[in-house]
Amino acid sequence: MARPVPRAFRCPHCNAPLPVQAGQTHGVCGYCGGEFDMEGSTPGHPLPRPVPASPAGLQATMIVVGVAALVVLGMSGAAVAFLTGAPAERPPRPQPPPPPVVTRPVPPPVIPHPPEPAPAPERLQWADRAPTFVDVNGDGTEDLIGHVSRHEGGPSFSHVIAAFDGRTFQKLWESLPSEGPDASRVTKVIAQNGRLVMSEQRAVDLLELETGKRLGRAPLSDSPRRLCIPPGDTTSVWVEVVDHQHLIFDTRTATTKPAPRAPKGCATPPLSPQTCNMSRPPEHPTTCERSSYPPSDIRGFSTKYLYRSNGYTLSLGTRWPGTQVPLVALYAPGNRKPLWHGVVAERDALELRDRAPEVGEITQDAVYVVYELEKGGPRLIRRDLRTGAVAWDVALPGSGPFSELTALWVREGRVYVPQWGRLDVLDAATGQRIGAVGQ
């Protein structure tokens, strides 16, 4: 039989008064939500009623709840990122400490110096009227060796023996002659046996051909006058001395031995009325003499100079009688009748200076003559040896009335015109200037 339900019933959990109805056996507390059975169960101890929270406690509770919510949201986001494949941010790795700073000294800035001015070109003057022709550098072209003067500023000059390239006319080497009161005289140089022999004040020196280096020296009793290679000799040089104590100089050993008699072709002709010019090099292969007696007389032709080479005779003179006009004539070997003769150049006679030409040269195929104009200076003309036809007629570069031109040198297709201060080089075929040594 069912137990009677009390009219007043309290929740067994929270002890809250609950309304009951007749026949009700089961209920739910409207306060705590706890279930209860009204039949057979005794109400338990009532749960303590919740104490209402203070405002401060309620605020702390809200903060804790907010932090928990943020943590839950963060964990939810990480889970979602993991599930969707998005890489989660990794905590940054600790960076290594930076290396210690090394302080290096900073060099001072380099201030470039202004470039040094290029040295001024040497002011050289050709002093030797007889150049030495020899291939110094082995390029197949004859080079030039001779005495030159170098301007040192003001009236000062230094004197050297120098070699010049035959193609570029640049200096190859130089060698100082001995010092002394006679050092400024024109020094003679001659090539023999692959070496050079150079005259000094009272000595002769042996020089290396390629460099000008001194290899030996031999004293002399007096100043040398001339250096000459005896015909057929390949190792020696005959030295003519002013006091006639002549010597033979051996280029192999730089030793000497007496040679009082001059070899054939080496004796210097004594000065006489037949001497063309005291400054004419005695070693020139073409001889010259003053003479009024040509191989035969030509009507109206007064001869003054006779040049001889290879049997040919070149006569230089003037017209006579009447106004003087420079004339030229050529005689073949053994023939008293001239091959040709006439006015020195194909010009109006009034343009020519009224004096006999003084410088000429004979080669195997041509004749070269230096003549002067009344206005215009010296000129050089080339004429055919056998017909006298004019090949070319050119002005000598830079020539003046005091050029002291005494001889021409024609070698290997070139014409060398040595004047005081300069050695001009012309092309023998055209007369064009190739180059020069000196100023």
C-alpha cells in the first residue's frame, strides 16, 4: 500500500518547499533541478543554498571565465589549423650572438701626384761630316754613327759618339769621348771586324758595335788625324798621327804596332792649290780637285772643280766669257769628248746664282750636283749618268748660306747630305726626304 504523501514536501536535495499533487509520486525540484521520488524515499539532507556572490568576486569570476575562453579559443584555432593543414607558427629560434666587431685602421686617402711632364726631346746637332755606315741592330738597314753635340742649355754643349737607327733615326746608344781641352773636336769613328774604332784626344778606343761599350784603348804620341782601313785588311785600322808616328791598330786585341808608311789609298793628300775644301772628308771615295784643265776644252766653259769616280770625271764651272752661269759636264773613262754638258739645271739662267757649283757626286747610274738660286737657297739635282737627263730637282731642307756642305754620300738607294748641325737623308729615286739626324 502506498505511503501517504505529506501535504508539505521539501526537496531532498536543496530543501526547497515543493508543491505536490494528489497521487504524485515523482517530481523535479524547480530550484536545483534535482529529481526525487515521493514514495519510499526519505528526503535526504538538503544541499546548502548557494551564497550570492559579491560584486568583487563576480568580477574575478568573469576574468577567469574570459581567460579560460581565450585559452579554449586558442586551442580550438590551433586544432582547426592542424586539421586544415595550415602550418602553425613556430616559436623563433634563438639568434646566435653577433661576432665581435674588429676595428681596423683606415689608411689615409691616397692623393695621386700630377703626372710628371714628358722630358723635352734632345737637341742634337750633327758635327761629323763623314758618317759611319754599318748595320748596328741587325735589321738589314744601314745605321748611322758619328759625332753629335747635345745642347745643354745656354751656350753649353756636350759631345758624344752616337748610333742612330737607319729606319727611325732614333738614337740607339751613345758613348762619351774623353774629357779635356781637345774633347770638342770632331771625333772619327770607323767600323772594322764587327767593332768600332774611335779616335780620342791622344788615343784610339775600341768599342762594341751593338752597345758602344769600351773594349780597349791604345795611347798615341799625338792627336790622330785620320782612320783608314788598309785595302784587303779585315782586322786592322791604320791610324794617321799628326807627328807622323803612325800606327796599325788591331781590333782583335786593342794593341798597336808602328806603321810609318801609309797603306795604299790611306795617305791624306797635303794641302795645295788643288785642294777642293779643307773640310772635305779625305776618306770620301770620290776625289775632288781644283783645276782649270778638264780632259778637253769646251767652248765657253771655264772649269773650276773636277770630281772623279769609277773612271768618270765630273766638271763643274761657269760660262766664260760673259755673265757667269753655272755649268756642268761629264766625261766617260778614256774619252776626251764629254758625254753631255750644259747649264746645271733646267731653269732660266737669271734665277741661278752666278758661281760655279762646288759639291758633286758620281754613282754608277747618276750624277748629283748642288747648286744655288739667287733667291731660294741651295738645291740638289740628279741627272742621268750617260744622257744628263734630269730625274729630279729639290730644295735642300733647311739649308742656308752657311750650311758648310762639302760632300754627298750616296749608298743603298739613299742620299746623305751632311751639313753642320744636321744629316739629311733623301730617297735617291725620288729626292723625297726620308728623315734626318740633328737639328
